[in-house]
Amino acid sequence: MILIAFGANLPSHVGAPRDTVIAARQYLLEHGFVREVAFSSLWFSAPVPASDQPWYCNAVMAVESDYEPLELLSKLHECERAFGRERIEGDRNAARTLDLDVIAYHDVVSNDPHLELPHPRMAERGFVLKPLVEIAKDWMHPQLQLSAEALLARLPQLDQDDLHLFDKAAA
């Protein structure tokens, strides 16, 4: 299973962050970059680390793809640019119109500096784990050997408090 995390907290040319996440999903599908297996509800989350940035709209999509991991990452960056994403060197936590991350690529474990797999901070992020549990609770982290559900259960409640169901994405 390939997992992609979506996040947005600034408006794009299609509208509010919620609209951007939904449009980015369609972009990936219409351009043939991925084939959807499942798409989570939309979640509203506080910025991490805590800041005065606007809150994020988040989701996770399980997909199939013919692209290798780095090629897929390149396609995700293309999608980000299409929605006005500007990468700020040295500030990985900057506000953004769209952020797409490859969270996992089957059972691949990689320390490639361009794409660590699975995502090195996914097990600490409620805004990834809650939507992931919704669509693939039995997914197993290839290094930790814990399911998505078990990863979420061990996350401190404090890290889950600033995370709220936004609404169900339009299918």
C-alpha cells in the first residue's frame, strides 16, 4: 500500500484549504499519477509545531501507482506547484497552499535524503494517524511493526486534542 498525506492551510487559486485538498486529489487521479484505493475524511488540525499559522485541512489517501518512490514524489511536487506551493528553503514548517507527502511506499524502508520511508515523523502525528486509521487501521509500519491503530493509541491525548473531523470528502 502506498500512502499519501495531504495538508493545506493557505488558500489557493481554487479556494480555501479544504477546496485545495479535494482538487489536489482530483489532480493526482486525472493526471494518472495514482489510482485511488481509499480516501479519508478531511481533518482540521493545529499547526505543528504550535504557531500563529492558520489551522490545516488534512487527509490521507491510499493509492496504487506505477511510479517508483522518487518519481512519485516528483509528481506530488508537480501537483503542489500547480496549486501555488512555494517551498521556502530551511523552513519545512512554513504555511502552505498544499503539502503532499509520501508517508509509506509498500514495505520500503529507505534513508534516502530526498525521501525517507516510511515518513520519519508519521508515528508522532495525529493529523496523519487519525485519517490513516480511518482508511487502513491494520496497515503495519515496516520498522516499528505496529499497526496504524496501535500507533494512534500510543500517541499522547494532548497530540490528538487539536484534531477535529472536518467533513467527509466528496467522492
